[in-house]
Amino acid sequence: MATGQGLPVLKVGDYDQAYLEALKAARFPPQMSIDAIRYESHQPPLYYLLAAPVYRLTTFLSLEQQVVALRLLSLVLGALLLVMAYVLAARVFPNLVALGTAAFMAAVPQHTAMTAAINNDTLAELVLATFLFLAVTALQEQRQGRIKEGTSLALGLTLGLALLTKTTIYIVLLLVPLPFVLGAGRAPSQSHWLRLGGIYLLGLGISGWWFLRNVLIYGLADLTGLTRHDMVVVGQPIPGVFDLAMARHLVTVGFKSFWVQLGWMGVPADRGTYIVFGLLSVVALLGCILFLARARSETMTSLQRSALLIMIATIALVFLSMLYYNLRYIQPQGRYLFPALVPLSLFSVLGLRELLSTRHQSLLFILLFGGLFLLEGDVARRLIPFLQ
């Protein structure tokens, strides 16, 4: 795109499993070209449209310097994501919870690593987090009378951008109706359905050209290019029978790579690091269960309940998407759960808060997240040499 050649077309021959494995085993040395590995050409174009000007403006630099410039673009998107995580959580919960949500995200080493990568993951997370913020805003407005025109337009715009960013966040198509259903407190009226239809029309109006282009290239039944992708990636590991051993592999590798497993899944952390993150996960989960149990019997606003239901729906859809993908290809990468990282971080912080003393909550949060950031820095210090 930066050189005026237009959008790439995915073709048979754009994937070589044996050569890709050789590249990874040799840690991508300069003498081994990556030109033959082009199987991501089906990806929606928005991130690459944003990155193309950066690439174009840095052509006078060395390749290594261009890589740094493009990574800086990802870091900017990652910083905006942390801001959006705070703003979203602060919309329905106190500032301490909102700060904790952003801090929890920033303390996940694998997410930090992916935020410095040249790919569309971080933009997808940012777009989805923005959509969730707008969904919660729509909930508030619905309870105050009606959803404002500006919010509806913003939801439609964000839907369109999501469809142009990454298929992993196409779950927004199922999330759009939730503010109307949960915010109405009764069966949505005809005007609600008309407003909802307008959001879908705007989203498809913004992104429809992409799907039309795919139909013209890949065929009527291949709106996303994923059918062509399945034809191209011959040799990629596929699951056999989904048995207990397969489920254990999915959970174990998924858990480890969610927290940290760098270098194309080739550089895991030590056992102690995973024990720490495992204990943190168990404590947060137990606290979250206690929080949700108490929330049923004690005071929680209807806005908070509805907002949490939207977050739960997001988490469930992301988990199901990852499971579905792993029923087709063996790819238990924890990063596939990152589109739900904002809701996951929010629930983790709510769970941790539930177990902390109210009197010393602020101090304990500071100590907890300070420790997590120190652990993240130590993990980076120990693992980065293995990537060089």
C-alpha cells in the first residue's frame, strides 16, 4: 500500500510450513528471506492503512530504524488503549478500580510485548474497548430517557472500523443490541429497533467496500478471505480428536502464553513466574466469585449490573472464538484472549478489591501492582537475551 500497489491478494503458495519452521528455529536470521511468508494478506486493512504513511515517511531510514518507527505507532495505540481502559472502567466504578484496570493490563508481560509488535492486535483491542465504552454510555443515556444521536452515530462508526480492523473483534456484531435490550428495562420499542438498524447500516456502509472487494477476488462465499486462507495454509497443524489431552494442552499453553511466552511461542518464562501468575489468577477468580455473589444480595446500581453483563458477554464471545479457531488449527496462543483483556482486567481488579481490606485498599493496590511491574521488568530482563 505504501508503494502504491494497492491491497495485497492472498494466493496459493503464500505459505510454506517447513520454511517457516526453519525460520523460527534459526530465529529469523538476516540471510533467510521472509518474502515467501505472505499468508496474512487476507487481514482487514485499517491498521495497515494507518501504518503505510509511517512506512512511507521513513523510507530514508535503515530497515531496523523503520521497524522501530512502526513499533512506536503500535506503542501509541497501546497507550491510548490503557487510557480507554481507565475511562471505560471509571464510567461505572470508582477511580481506584479504573486505575487498577489500566494497571493490570499494563502488568501483563505478553500484552506489553504484543503492544510493541507490528500487527493489528492492539488497534483491534482499542477499537473494541472504544465500542464497549460507547455501549456503556448508551446504557446510561437509555436509562435517562433515550440514546443520543451522537452516541448512535459513534456506535455505527466504531462498528464499521471494527469490521475493517480484525476478524477477532467481529463479535461486535453480536454486542451492538445489548445496550438497547439491557438499557430499556422492558421490551425495546420500535424506535429502538430502528435506531439499532441504523447503527448496523452505518457500520456496513463504512466497511462494505472491503467485503465487496473480497467477493470480487475470492468469490461470493468468501466475504472475509478466510476460505482462501484455509486453502493457502497447507501444512499448518490441525487438531485431531478433541480429547482430554487436547483440552489440557489448550489450557496449559493458553495460560502460559497469555501471561508471557515470547518469540513466536518459542521463549517461555521459568516455572516460578508461571506459579506467581497462577496464584494471582486463582486469587482474582475467587475474589471475583465472591464479588458477584455479594452483588446479588447487596446494593449495585442497575447501570453497573448491565455494564458487567456486557463485559461478561464480551469475555464469553472471545473465549468461544478462540475455542472455535483451535478446533480448526492448533493455535492455543493466549493473545487471542486479548480482545477481552479490558473486561478481564476489570473483573480481576474487582475480585482483588473484594479480598483486600477496605481501610488499606489504596496502599495494598500500590504494593500489588508495584510488585507486578517489577516482575514484568524482571521477566523482560531474563527473556529478551534469548530473542537476540
